Amino acid sequence: MRLKKYIVLIYIIACASLRASAQVIVFPYEPTNEEETNPRDITPLEFYSDIGLKNTRSGEVIDGVFIGPLRIGIDERKIKRDWAADVPFLLRGIGPNNDSLLIKSYEELGDTVVGGHAFPYFHLVHFRSTEPIELVTFDELRKEYFPNVRGPVVYTINKYIVADPTFFKLDKDFVYRLERFDSHDIEALKGFPPFTFIRVFTKVRHNWYWRQSNYDPNEAKEE
């Protein structure tokens, strides 16, 4: 039944600690035969570093909606490269409040403020969707799946530490696993004011491939 694929079965595992601070939420996902035997490159931009991600001044747009400096939270199979929009055009969905920016000239980009936040992106790369995409922010994921988290949060996505999550948007259906834990769980951070880590893993091959191979995580733990 098609409805069943849209029902998210959530498994929450609380670590055995007094604070029960760590949680893991896994969204059921079965790769297609094509993905298993001949996976497409749906993990572009892996060559970036955390510093490179933080310093990039190029932004990306899907169907006129700004989704951040890099499309690392978007399923590449749902989008295609598109021509740049003719100016003037309205750039929509910017930041957590979905603000808009009327762009009269691309030369004006990189020196403006949107929703109270500096908008430093002076070059836009446009894409169009080929399938429906439900865009969400990091904070929206936090509020939905970790509603009890309060205070500062550090987000990561796959290998990246997200220095500024303000303008990022992700494809909600592309999220494979969420993890949260407290900074006090890390020995070197115990002397600092507490905050929360929330890690986002997407449905890219290196996050699920071990299930399709001879790798057994239980055997690895025993070694």
C-alpha cells in the first residue's frame, strides 16, 4: 500500500545514562536494486571541508527557493540543473522565516541583509525539481523529533559541521538517521557551558552500504 511508504516508523534508542542524553532516530529505507548494483553519484561536493563549507559564497536555488550554500541535504535524483533566472526575479524561502529577496541585478548580491541575517552569497546556482521535495530547516527537524532540546545546538550533516544553519534547507524525505547527544558526553567539553549536538545523516550510499555487504557491525564490536 502506497500510504505505508509515507508512514515513518521511528526507533528511539536511549543510552544507558542518568541523563539518557543520547538518542538515535532511524527512518526505514530500502535502497532500490539500481542503487545497490549501480549507485548514482548522489553525494556531490564531498571534496569540501568544514572551512570550505563555511566560507563558500555561492548559494543554490531549487524552483526559486534558496536552499543554502550547498545542496548536501538534497537528493540529487530529484533535481536537474536549470538556467539562471532572468532579472529581476524574486528569490523565495530564505531562512527560517521564508523571507523573500527581489533581485534586480546579480551584481547586487553579497551585500544585503535578509530576515536580520547577513546574506553573503554573490553567486546563485539554479536547479529545478523533477519530483516533489518537502524542504525543512535544521531547527524544524529538531522541533519535530527532539522537542525537549533547549539551548544552543550544533548541527552536522554527514561529514560536515554546519557553522551557520540559518539559510540551510533539506529534503525531509532524504533524511536517513538523526542522532543527538549532549556536549557533556565529550570529555574535553565537560568544563564548558552545555549544548546539544544534532547529527543528520542522509540516504547516501556510505550511510547505508554496510547493510548490503558482508560487513557485520556486531562482529566489528567483538574484535
